[in-house]
Amino acid sequence: MNTYFQCDFKQLADKYGTPLYIYDLDSISRQFYKIKDSLKGFKSLICYALKANSNLSIIKHIGNLGSGADCVSINEIKRALLGGIPPYKIIFSGVGKSDLEIQEAIGLDVLFINVESEMELFRIEKIARDIYNKPSRISIRVNPDVDAKTHPYISTGLHENKFGLDIESAKKLYIYAKKSPFLNPVGIHYHIGSQILDSRPLLESSQKILELAKSIKALDIDLRFFDIGGGFGIQYSDCDNEFDIGSYIGEIVRKVDSLDLTLICEPGRFIMGNSGVLLTSVIGEKITQKKRFVIVDCAMNDLLRPSLYDAHHDISLVHGVMSEKSSICDVVGPICESGDYLAKDITLPHCNSGDLLLIQSSGAYGYSMSSNYNSRMRAAEIALYNGVDYVIKDREDFDLSVKNELSHLDSIPYPPK
């Protein structure tokens, strides 16, 4: 886990304001190569999961390292293309693709579309037939019914979850797709959840899907890709185990290679999580009879994970007078919600107005899940590269945020006063 970035946080706060997202491109590269090196010598493709962080500069940097893209909306596909990732390295996933999204994805000739249901397979077939009169490359997402032992909101591999098909249903769809002139089944896919630190559920899933892949190939279905998804966890605190990506992939890659399949993985958090931090300024402290609150200019609209998942992010004082006295506090934002907090019951020294706190491990699912709740403007994003800071997204501007609404302000014919 990164405990600090090699930069002057006070200087960055003075230059760009706070809250401020800061990403370390060197850290992104190191995390990417941990995966790439574990795949050396085997047919493989890393497809970065854009949902973790879809800033175009981040996509371009990871694409320059050789990555493809895992996308879950047509606009994520468009972002991947704008970031320089070619269509033949783009996978289109997601349980609720619209007909228009499917149509555009086929037209863009992405590598394949991950099928999540029988209904979706038939819709893809119809669009490929009626609009393009050619087969669409597909993969089928198989739900192995394995508990990822992670937060229930980010667990996706059980039969009670909305994702994928059970093994027998998936096999029937492969047989159907083989017979269809408008479907080309080229891949098999599974993904059981996110922030997984124990590889055993992943290995159990891979074994189930490998057996299915063997039986499908025995039916003379020309599978070419074995997609193990992502979900590789990171250390949010020293209490978390570090996920051994090399050992996990090493357990799988030779088995996949023996079937003459290209292994695909879809990391997001593993690359971005600890490659980003969120800098925030202290507004002041509020002490009640029962509680100490450190109030900051960052809020749940900037970083939703603590409120949504009760997630932990280490927080430290990086600029201010370091008091010898520390005590338990909640770090909270200005939003009109009791759920607006960044941390609960953590130990921090006394904080003064203008001090700077650093919220660690914020590179994934931080900015990408942010919003304009309470009409707050989303933070700026900067990247550090070779010791230099670069703006990769400006802080949002209020006037621009209301421009579209102002243009319709007089469209409703209210009676004269």
C-alpha cells in the first residue's frame, strides 16, 4: 500500500485547490507490469476495467503499456477508443445492454460481447442478422456459484446475483450459438466479484469453467479466449493481505494454454486503487460531549465508498502543525446527510482550519462514482509523471453545470403573475 506520494501536497493544494484527486502514473505502470510479467510466455490480453477510473489520460497511459479495455457501457467503449485503445482489444460486458448499445458495439467491431442471459443472446443474434447480416463475436459469462467472500454489493458469482448463466444453461447457449449463422462463440468468461484477497474462490471458479471449456471444445466449438475477469483486491490498510497476482495467474495460465486458449484478465482496482489519493482541506473541528468531528471540504459526493460500502481508507495529516495529542474522531464532509463521512472512529492529531489530510487508496471507484449531490462540483484530477504534475481534468465549473438547464428555463408556459 502507498503511504505517501513523492510530491509537495501543500504546493498542489495551493495550485489546484481541494478536494483534489492525484494519480501516480509510475505506480500505475508498476501494477500493470505485475500482471503482464506473470503472463510472460503465454497468449494473453490484459483488458483494463474502465469502471474503476475512466479518465482519458489514464486510459491512454494504460493503453500505451499494451492494455485493452473491459467496458460496461457504450460510452465506456467510446472512451476507450478516444484513449487510443483499438476495437480488437475491447470487450463489452454488462447485464443490461440496450439494443442501441449492442448495435453500436457490433458496428465498431469490438473483440467480443459478453452475453449475460438467453434473452440477450437472442437480441444480439437479431441485431447481427437484421442490421449487419453477419455474425457477431460473443463470449458467454458463466456464473460458477462460488462465494467470493467479499462485500455483498460487489459479489457477482453466486446464483442469487444478477450476473451470468449457470453452467448447464451456458452450455445450451453455446450449442445454440454454434448453429446460428449470426453468432460466433469465441470466448468463455467468469467474474465472481471485486476486492478479493483470497485466491481460493477464484481458483475454484477457474477449475469449474475450465472443465466447461473442455466440454465445449469437445463439441467442435472454436473457443479462442478464456476470460478470468478481475476482482483482484488491494491493501486498503495494513490489516489486509496483499493479493498474490503472480501465484494466482500462474495456477491458471498453463491449464488455459494447454487448451490453446488466449487468457484474458480484467483488472481495474488492482492497477488504480493504490495509484491514486484524494487530498482534502480541513474546515475545522467540532467537539460535542460524545464525539469529535474533523470537518473537511471533501464529501461523499467525492468519495462514495465509505458511505456505500462502509469501506476503510487510511487518512493522514500531511500538512499542518503535528500535535503531540491524538484522539478518536470521525472525518466528515459538508453534505446534508448523516451518511456523509470519509472515516469513522479513527485516530488523528488535532487539526486546524487549512490543514491538509490525505485519503489513501482512492484511485479506483473514487472519481468514477462521484456526483454533483448538493450541487457540489466534482474535483479536479491531476497526474504525476517523472516528478511533474499535469492536469488531466479541470475542476467542474458551476456556470457550465447549469448551462443545459438554463437553456430550458423558460420552456414551461407558466401563467403570468
